Amino acid sequence: MTAPGIDDAVRQKPPVTERRLHPVTPLRRAWAPVAVLIGWAVHDPDQTQRQLTRLTPTLLLIILALFVPAAALYGFLTWWYTHFAVTEAELRIRTGLVFRRTAHIRLERIQAIDVTQPLLARVAGVAKLKLDVIGTDKKDELAFLGEREARALRAELLARAAGFAPETAHEVGEAPARELLRTPPRDLAIALVLTGATWATLAAALVVPPVLWFATHSLWTVLATGVPLLGAAGASSVGRFVGEYDWTVGESPDGLRIDHGLLDRTHETVPPGRVQTVRIVEPLLWRRRGWVRVELDVAGSSNSVLVPVAPREVAEAIVARVLPGVVVPPVSALSRPPRRAGRCVPVWWRGYGLAVTDAVFASRHGLLRRSLALVPHAKVQSVRLAQGPWQRLWRLAAVHVDTGANKTVTARLRDVEEAAELLRAQAERSRTGRRDARPDRWMA
């Protein structure tokens, strides 16, 4: 016999309402069979050409008349059999036409919720909702939703994850954001021009193909090598400019909001308390202008850039928002390796540095392209000391700090006694840091 209180609670529990994606979604999914056909044609172009020459115009029209409705039906059925629902504790996504799949995503395991709009999606007024979840390599996504619905659903998921009552989740809405930084397109373009990787890939794309032509006289060899090099050169220059255009960082209760993109617009969130490592990168040609780039590692998330280019003071102020209570150590506070480290790594040993504060483990490397990595003590998962035979000869060692994002920050070429003490002290700092850390909660 069920107790009256329990029976009333069961009866009063609101039913779970399943929702469908935006009606424009079938048009996107109908392209899947077409993409498979194109992939087969590109894989074996000679066979494709022979098959096409055998087809008469009448037979080709009949095939198209059958294939186009079949592709449209496939897109409609995959949309019809896709549902999602939000409960107090999880997001459920049910998909599959032949083989059914139901994903139960616990809200407390969501690392980030991003809203992205490819160019055609912006024209149609729809958006994707992408979810970074702990323990998964691939993002779950809902594509497509209406633009307003996507933002409202994101706000609802964040509100429920933060512990708001289900009936007030919609009322909470998307938290307001206060703009902290907007990168001018001019600064972004100049920064890309002053980046060595841009010129290196462009030089390789211009030099390697002619050399291969004079060496082999094979057009296919030149194309097979030159096209990827041109693609890499475009991705490191034009591609980055398009992707990082109008980069805006705003502060809100649910984390730092990042909006960027010229063609494809992306709306990302850096969740509070879940940043594992922050890197301040300073290319050689940027130093005269005092510019830096800020990158980060978030466990289970693809977010990797926080600030594409900004003055150092502005970047450090934003780092303080991501890592509350952290002050970026100045260059004067970084201790260099002992001079005998130059026998292990000539010249470049001068680029290494180390500083340990009450809040972070900070390690720098690089002489031309400096990179300072900051790891909060509470995010350190393990600490290791490593020594190669040449390092043992000169009484040097490296201390590796592993984080929750499956990344490692290393303090190289340290005196062996200093490294042993650093190993012991860092283990203690990590233990006390995790004990005193604030909970990783949205809007906490």
C-alpha cells in the first residue's frame, strides 16, 4: 500500500513533455543521402564516369525522380522520430529511424552549452544547441531549433542545473551579460599579419609546389601537396579572421559569454569553476604592441580561446574573472633554471620560468613565442617528477602537473633538489586547494 504523501507527490509530478526540432531540419537532413552519393563519386571518379556514360537521359531522369523524393522522405522521417525533453535533472534526446537511441544527459555533468548559427542557419532564423558533457568526446547537439527557442532552452537548462524551481526556470531566462572586451577587426587583422605561423604556412604553400614540379614533373603530386598547404595557409589567416571576427567577451552569472564569427556566429559560455588551465601566449612580433592571446583548457569542452588578441593589462583582467583571486605573476617573479641547464637545452633554456603562488602553479616556456600556463592548485590531478639520463648528469629534473582536461603543464630544467621539494609541496597544495574550492555549479 502506498503512503498518502508519496501517492500525492507522484500524482502532482508534472508530465514530461517531448518536443520536436524546428520544421526546417528535414531540409538539412535530406542532404545526408546526397552526401553519401557524392562521397562515393569522389572516392572512385573513374568508375563514376563510366557509370554515368552508360546512363541514357531518360534513365537518369527516372533515377532523379526516385532519388529526390527518397532523400526528402528520409529527412522528414529522421526529423519526425527525433524528440527531446527536459526534466528536473536531465535532458533526454530520442533519435533513430531503424535503430532507436535515447540519451539521458544529467544536467550537473554539462560543462558548457553553446548556441551556434552557420551562415544558412542565420538566414533561416534557426540555431544549433551544442552541449559539452563530462566523459564524452563528441558533443551532443540539437540541430536545429528556432533562434529564440535555442536561447530559451539554454537558459532553462542552466536554471535547472543551478537548482531553480522548475516552474521558475522559464522566468529566470538568459542572465544578462556585461561586456568586458570587444576585439576590433583591425587589431585582429594586424595580429594575424604579425603571427609567424601565418607567414610560415604561406611560404610553404608558395615554395613547396614549384620545387616538387621541377623534381617530379607530376601534376598530381603537386596538387596533392599544394592544395593542403594552401588550405593550411588559408585556415591560419583568413580562416582565423573569419572565425574570430567581432570577438566579444561578456560577464554573466553563468560564466563568461563569448560571441564571435563573421559568417558562422557562435555563442559560447566559459562555465565558472571548470577552467583547468589558462595560457597567456605572447608571440615575438606582438611584444612591441603589448598584445597577448589567452587560451584555456576546460574539461570536456572544446572551448580553447578566451581572447584572440588584447593588451596585456586587459587580458590579465579577464583572466582574473575566469580564475577569481588569481594574479598573473609578473616576469620578474619567474625564476629561471640554473645556468647549467644550458648544457641540456642551449639558448632556449632562457625561455623557461617558474612561479608558484598561493593560488596557481605558473610555468613559462618559449623564447620567441612565450607561453605562460596557469594551473589553479585545486585543478591539479597528479604531480610527477621526471629525469632523463642527460638531466641526471647535470642534476636537473622536470615536474609535470596533470589537470582534469587531460593536459599537462611542465616546469622543465629545474634543480633536482628544487624539483623534489616542488613535488612534495605541490601535492599538499593540490589537496588543500580541492578541499577549499568552491563547488562547480552553474550560476553559483
